[in-house]
Amino acid sequence: MSLVFFRCSDNSEEMVQELDQQPDLISREQIDNQIIESLRQTNEYNWKQASDEVLFSALMHSDTILTIGYQPQGETNIGSRISSININDKAWAQARATILEQVEVTIEAQGKTFRKADLNVNVHEVLPFIEIKIADLNTITQLRKMPEVRYVEPLGYEVNFREANPNGREASDSGCSNDPENSFDAGDYTTIAPNAKMSWNYSYMNIPQAWNYSTGAGIAVGLIDTGISPNQNKLNGQFNSGYSSGRYVNKYGFYNDSWWPWDTNPDGPDDRCGHGTAMAGVIAAPRSNSGSSVGVAYNVNLVATRGTGDVVVNGGKEKTGVSNALVFLGNRSDVKIISMSIGDVFTNSKVADAVRYAYGKGKLIFAAAGTSTSFTNWYGVIFPATMSETVAITGVKEGSYTRCDVCHSGSEVDFTVVMEKANNDRHGLSLAMSGDQPSTVGGSSVATATAAGIAALVWSKHPTWSRDQVLNKLKQTADLYPNRNSNYGWGTLDALAAVN
């Protein structure tokens, strides 16, 4: 599939003159405070809430790239139909043309020289949005009035939670660390044949008992994360080893970490963070004979995509990478399940379009409810786990319904996974960036990957089932069913009951 590309405009002097003519910008601090106050009060923020001035200022404080969702005049509620839309049909092409004509008229009406090349217009080849470089408040005002426009959002604006953190905790939005654990307690794992380490928490979801009936064979899980380490043999040449055989691992890159905004050519599938490697290990690490950790579905196929540089999808390139990864996995007939242990505190409509696209293709999408890395857990469930098209997962401590120390909870949560010890806060095992010595991973991220692996066990046992049948089985066998908890959904998954 094609990606969105941007180039550097050669009229920087004209751009400076144009900006000098614009009204004073609202400061980043003021914009951030508005967003955070909305999050505190309603647990939600959408750019539709912003005034034209706030939206314009956010655009100018970032990369000046505006994402415009479009539709033919008279169309409504396209979300549920987005996977069947052909944007090359006449009505959709006309909607795009009408929007671009309005941009041209608005700019020329102000006596400014108009060159279409300076807009750097890019049309997504599947999803109904375009992206344009804009440096004009009046253009934004006019666009937001148009019936052909579904949404208008600044692509690259990022909230600075480091400055606004309400509890004064140092902020880091990376979630990037995956080194081998130096030492383990006696109860951290069990050694199982042929010589693999099974994480202590698997038994709480009856995963080892479920392996008597299913190991995930014949199902493919799509992972959207930070990629896979080329140095972790268990996700490369030794993916088929020990009791794991006859399966494949595919790796793709949709993200570019260059700080140049117009450089969006993907720069490969390799993990430079560690998070994606750990999540891939939880889902699909082989049941090896070399002492490494075993994945929940150790015979599942894995299609790993590098869609982001870290766990918080807040940069423009991360939104682009994740959106394109969702479309790619949505179009793969072998992929049944998508695991997303990533997200952001408020909605991005471009990513939401892509989630709905993949959902419309029949994918079962698991998303992390949130882990406090760049913000403290005063905040509830994060996007896209807030969407009805995703299955929201969070982590809890063993022995009771107490969320893990950094996990988020809320009414959108569908299921929980035990992933933190009550007495010492130890987490579950996974693959490190290299070698056989396991790492330990926590948060709603590992809970999400675990849930995706359990779903693969169920779908492998019942290969003719639909997404809804698999999801209903997970729900009906979770430990709180038929009562739904206001913070923990249907409760902790039971792999054994679900595969039977």
C-alpha cells in the first residue's frame, strides 16, 4: 500500500511572511491546559471541541499538516461502512475536489499567491482523508463549515504531559525497555518440556491446561507495535523450534522515525524500542528447548508491523504508521486478530478510520486500556481502547480485582489478565531484545498481548467461527460473567473454558 509523503516547500520566505499576517497564536501551554482539563472532567477530548483559533494554533505549533476527513455531501455515519467505501468512485472524488477548490478560493480571496504544489496534497489510497499543509486561519474556518468535511485535525500536535502532569511524576512516553532480567525468584516461572520457561501468571488464565486442546496453529495474529528485534532469534530463525513448528513470522515497517516531517518512507521493521519484541514474545514465542520464555499461543503465525516508535501514538508519523498498519492487516485474509498495546489519551480520527476499516474486514482487535508512562493513572481508558470496535484489556494483580500499579481501568474495559504479583509486584516473562534469558514485562500492554494469544487459542480450536463467536466465547467464560463490572468488564479470561 502507498503511504503519505510530504516534501519541504521551497517558499520558506513566503511562508514566514504569511505567518506574520496571521493573528497571534494561542500558546502551547494554553492549548495543553484546555485538553487536559477536558480529559479530567469528561475523560475525552476531540479536536471538534476546539475553536478555529485553537485548532489553527495547534497546527502552527506542530508540522502545519492538516488531516481532513471527507465524505460526499449528504452522507452520514460512514464509520460502520468505511471498509466497503471506494474512494475512487465519482461522489468521493468530487468531495475531495470540492474541498481543494474551497482551499484555493479561500487563499486567493485574501490576495495571496496560490500554488497547489505548496499545499503538498496527499490522498490516502483507501481511507477517506487527505492531508494538506495549511498556514491560514480562514481556510480552517471555511473547511469546518463544509458538509463534505467530516473532521479537521492537526496531524502532528503533541500534548506536553511532562509540564502538565498533575502529580508531578516525571513523564516518559516511550515505554521502551526490554533488557534480560538479572535474577528470578523461585515462583517466577515453571520449566516445561522441552526446556521452556512458562511465566507464573499463565496458570491464572488456565493457559497451560488450554494447551491440551489448542496451541494456536493455523491462526495469524497481527501485531502493531514498535517492531521486532532482528537480534532475537526466537522471533527470527528459531521461530520454529522445540514444540513450535510449521508456522511463519512476517515483519513489516510502516513508521519512519526521522524528525523531518516530509520524510515518511518507512525505515524498516526492526524494533529500536523493545516494546514490540516483548509483546511478540508474549503472543507467539516458541516453546523452545533452550530455556527461553514461551508465548501464550506458541504455534500461532505472527504478522508483526512497526507502526510506531514507542507506546504512545501521539506524533504525526506514528498516527500515519499505525493507520497504514491497520489497513494492511485488515486486508490480509490470514490475519484474524490484531493486538495493539499502544494508544493515546484522546481520539485521533485518522487512526479511528483505520480501526473501523480493519474491524469492517472482520478482525478481532485488542487494545490496551492504558499504562501510566507519560501521564499518571488519574486518567481512564485510552484511545483506541475506548472505541466500540476494539476489545479493551487491562492488567490486575493476583488474588483480587486490584488493577496493576500502572494500569488504567474504566467502563470501557472488556477483560482483565492477571499480570502482577500481589506481594512483590513482579510481572510476567517474555523475550528480551536478544538471547534466551527472559525479560519481565507489565502493564496493560502485556495484558493485551496475552488476551490476543488466548483468542488465538480459541480461534484455532474453532477455525470456522466468526469474530463474534470467538468474542462471545471469551465473554461467557470470563470469571465475572454474566455480570459486567464497571471497571473490569467481564473479568479475567479463562483460556481452558474458552477453548472447550
